[in-house]
Amino acid sequence: AIQLTQSPSSLSTSVGDRVTITCRASQGISSALAWYQQKPGKAPKLLIYDASSLESGVPSRFSGSGSGTDFTLTISSLQPEDFATYYCQQFNSYPLTFGGGTKVEIK
Amino acid sequence: QLQLQESGPGLVKPSETLSLTCTVSGGSISSSSYYWGWIRQPPGKGLEWIGNIYYGGSPYSNPSLKSRVTISVDTSKNQFSLKLSSVTAADTAVYYCARQGFLERWFDPWGQGTLVTVSS
């Protein structure tokens, strides 16, 4: 199975900051990566698919990049509603796998 | 818009079988463009893909769960189901159902999730 390693596992930051989360795959997955946002007690919400395509309705401050084994999710200017946990997921091959998550907290 | 809703017992005894159903509304489960999947999340932990099924059958499950998983579909009821046998405390989790693209294999939308606790 392809392993996804996210870093950092958590970060403390402030409203207005630029945030970058990385996801590294144990083998190349082309651009077959999605990013999700999860708030406490809620289901994950799709943000980005195909590594860099923004899901409809998702604010443009979210962006994704990368291909092969290294990917990033960037939030250009963090808003109060963005404090949440973020997960990457690869869909290059079965079994589908998720990263361990990155919790974005208020400093 | 498409909505998914999980249902089933919230408490299961060790060694028994966990059974959940996902009801799809606002769209047909018989779409050729999608799989229907199950994902779980132990309390305070990350996400684990359990498996999926196409409307015509052909379920696929995570090898990590070995032969304990059975996924089925009932197109007449617009539902799909999960059975996980021989459960232990390690199977305690929030269980989500979600739509998964046939080729674009990300998950969207998701059900709200249901907590299943394994305890005697």
C-alpha cells in the first residue's frame, strides 16, 4: 500500500498567516491526490482534487500543487473558519490511503 | 443535491458482526460514473478506507481488513451496506459512507458519519 506522510502533524498559527502543509507519498502517484478539511464532529470536505484542481465552492485562498511524490496544500491567508484538520488522500492505486492529518490551531 | 446517510446499531459486542447501511438520496446509486465507499475514523485518529462497491456489484475492500468485510448494494432501495465480522475494540470508530468517482477516485460527498462502539 502507498503510504502518505503529512507534515507537520500540527501547527499553531494566526488569522491572516500563510499556511503550507506537505504530503509525501512512498512512491510516485502522478497527480492522483486529493485534500480534505475536517472540522470537529463533522465529515471531511473535499477541497482539492487531481493535486491542484479546486473543488467548486471552495475559496480561492486554498491551492494545491505537486506531482509524483511531493505535494503541498497552501492557504494564502488563514481565516477563522479554516482552523481544522487537513488530510491528503491518494487515488493512484488501491488500497486508497490517507495521510495522518495536520491539525491547524489558533496561536 | 446528493446526500448520504448512515444507519445502524451504535453498539456492537466483541466477536459479533457490525452492520451499517448507507441510504443515498437526491440521486441514483445506479450511476455508471461512481463507486460507493466506506471509510472509518477511530476516535481522535485518522481516516482509513474500508472498501467500495459499484452498482452492478464487484466490491473491493482494504486488504488490511482481510476477509472480515462484506459490502453489498441494493439498487431498488438506493442503498449500500457494510458488514464487518469478528469485531474487536479496535473497530470502534466513526463510520462514513461516501460517493467515489469511478476513475476520479476521491470522495465527495460524505455522509455525516455514525459512531459504532465495540464493547460488551
